[in-house]
Amino acid sequence: MTDSILIVGGGFAGLTAAIECASTGARAIVVERDAVVGGRLAAAMTQESSVGDSVDGVTIPKLSALADAENIEIFTLSNLQSIDGRPGNFSVEIRERARFVTDACTLCNHCRPVCPVVRPNEHDAGLSYRKAIYTPLAESLPQEFVIDIESCLNTPPNYLPCNRCTEVCDDDAIHFDVALDQLHQRQVGAVVLATGFATFDGARHHGYGTHPDVVTAAEMERLLTAPGPTGGFAAKPSNEDYPNSVLYIVDDPTPFAVYTAASQIERLIAQDVSRIALLVTNQPRNDMRAALQQQLPSGLTINYGILKKVEARADDSITVSYADFSSSRIPEEQYDMVVLNSAVGPARSLDELAQVADVELSETGYIATPDATNPHTTSRPGVYVAGGAEGPTTLAETAVHAQAAAAAALAHIDERLLIGDAVVPGRDAAAPAAPPDSASDVQARIERALYAMLDSA
Ligand code: SF4
Ligand code: SF4
């Protein structure tokens, strides 16, 4: 028997599951593909985060507390290679790719300006740029810089070797003469798959690319997240002015799209954006329209119709026209920003992970959960799933799933091996897992109105 649980995915779901395990005295081993943990919420997990300790009413762990936790082991730039054995006694193999920067890195930032390679920063939804040597956030876990070896000029086939970063690093923290990857073996009692879901550029039609202020919901989320490229304000990418009017186009009103739009609109209202509209492609019953509109906060309207055109105007605003369902008109309206709902789908390489973990996928490509009464169980005993790996989930749902998956996983380890006084980052061990607070009133009203509209369509 072992005292350890393996958690694949270091985003909010994985870290919440890790904290649940750690709070009982178990050892949580977190495997994350990215160079840092935290996923979409990494910026909110920093001490300096302007969003405080919670997002949408859900408590967010702090990276510093995770770093201090003795019984949470984190592998970044890593993949699960194999799982052998049975529940209670799995042997797992983890492949860790080289970072090329050691923990001697003092974050002095001398290397970044001299690096000639510029790439869109995927941690900022591509809204800012990074170098080949970089740190995604000012505060991250791990802290030290990382080299994106795929784009570094020092990588074969390359005939112009570059050592600009090593030449300016006074702390001797950069080393290219290291193994490209290392294998680690661990014994674990159970596995939690918590890779989250992915947002795609599926929304990149409807005028995307014709104007910098036509953005996807994923990009708007980044703008609204501090420390994001605009400090958490919905500044327009074109000129960093604050928008007076914003249109959301929700052409695929899934529960996740509704939740995202409602959550972002609540924050835009708090930032004094005076005119916000939603254009949805579902037609409610005519007798419901007035009632639905009454439920909305002032300044927010819902239009129902088929989008016809999104076009940049000479004065830098954006013209949107749509075929209104309730009339034969095609209204034209002007907005400062347009937000397109992002398509969501299974995380990159979830199918590979499913193969390695020997679990089945559902028809939609997420991890299948065949037992409807235990939605965190997969087709393989001892392997559980949490959060967006089983389908798009809200933050509150993710927190509940992660806690349930961790509780199920903990049943496979030997209680006698647990640490007595466990370090419990971001959670009071004496208290049961607190259910997430309800979302704010404004967000809840918007969501209620949209769901009522979908029901009445
Ligand atoms: S120059 Fe060296 S110590 Fe400074 S940030 Fe870069 S890698 Fe770290
Ligand atoms: S060696 Fe690579 S990371 Fe360093 S400066 Fe050159 S391109 Fe950038």
C-alpha cells in the first residue's frame, strides 16, 4: 500500500483535488504538461491578485501555499507515461521535459530582453508576446524562468547557435547540456484525471480578424483577469481605451457559454460599461421576451436573431447587423467591442491520456463516466475524473467534482501511512470542504434570464 494519489492536471481541478488529498495527510503528486501550474486561474492564484481569494464565489488556492505544502509534489512540463497495477497499488511513470533553467534563477530578467525570439504568449490568450526564455506570469509555480526549446535558436536544426541568454545570466542558471527528459517512477493508490477542457478558435468567424476589438470570450477572460495584459480591465486591444458598449454574440448557447457570458458581463457592469447587449440565435416565445428583459440588470439587453455582418467602421467602432426574429428588419448597431463565444472541447491530447490510463472516452471525446450514480468514476477502477476532463464545467461544479474525486481516490490508500499534522494549503483541515458561494446577484440574474430564454425557445 502507499500514501500517495496521482493527479494528472495542475489547473484548478487538479490543484483542488491535490489540496483535498493533502488535507487528509496523503501525498498528492501533480503532473502538469505546462511550464507552470494554475491553468486559466494561475493569475488569480498569486498573492498580488486583484480578484482576492475567490472567483465567482469559489475559493482559489494560493500558489505560495501550494509551494510550501510538504505533501504536494508537483511535476511541470510533464506527462503521464504509464499506469500499471491495480487500485491501491499502481506503479506510474512520469516523463519530465527539461526546463533548461535551474532553481538558481533569481528572476533578475536579464535574459528576456536579449532573446531575439518573439512568440504570442499562450498564457495571455495570445494578447501579449513572450520570448523563447520567459516566465508566463510575474508570480508562478515554479518561479524560475523556462526555455521554450521548440522555438529557441539553440535547437537543432539550427545553424545560428545563440547563447545570448547564457552570456547575461550572472547566476549560471541556464544549462543546455542536460538530458532532454527524465523518467520518474512513483507508487500510488489511485489516479485522478483533471486535465480540464480546452477553448478553441472555433468562434473565429463573425468578423474575427477584421478589427482588433472583435475578440473571443477566452481573450476577454484574459483581459478581465489581473494580472492580465491590461491589468484586469476590459481595455480595447486597438488603443487601450475603455469601451462604452460591448456586444456578446452567443451563437451556441451551451450552459458553459451562458455561464461565461454572464460572469464576464457582471464584471463589465462593475467596470461601468454603460451599454451591453447579447445577440443570441435562439428565439424565445414572444410572450416571454418582456419578462426576460425585466430580469436583466439595467444597461443590458438581449437581442434575438441571426448575425448578418460584423464590420469595422472608419471611426474605429464596429457595426453589427442581424436578422431580427420578431420582425423582418435587419437592424444595424454600433459597438466599441464585440465578443464571440469560444468553442470548448476536450483538452489537447486527452485521447492520448485516455490510452495511457486505459480509460474509455465518451462520444464527445471527454473521459467517459459510465456509472451515473458516481460521476467521478471512469471505466477503470481506481482511476477517477474531475472537472473539465469529463465535459465543460463551471468553477463551482469543478470544485465539487474535484473534492468528490479526491475523496473516492483516498479510499484506496492506507490510512496508517498518512501524515499526522498535514500541511493544508488554502483550506482549513478542521472544516469540511465548504460548498462554493453562490455567484453574484447580477451574474445569477443574467444566467437565470438566459436559461429561461433557452427553455422557452
Ligand atoms: S538571467 Fe538567469 S537568473 Fe536572471 S532571470 Fe534569466 S535565467 Fe533567471
Ligand atoms: S539561446 Fe534560445 S532562449 Fe537563449 S537567447 Fe537565444 S533564442 Fe533565446
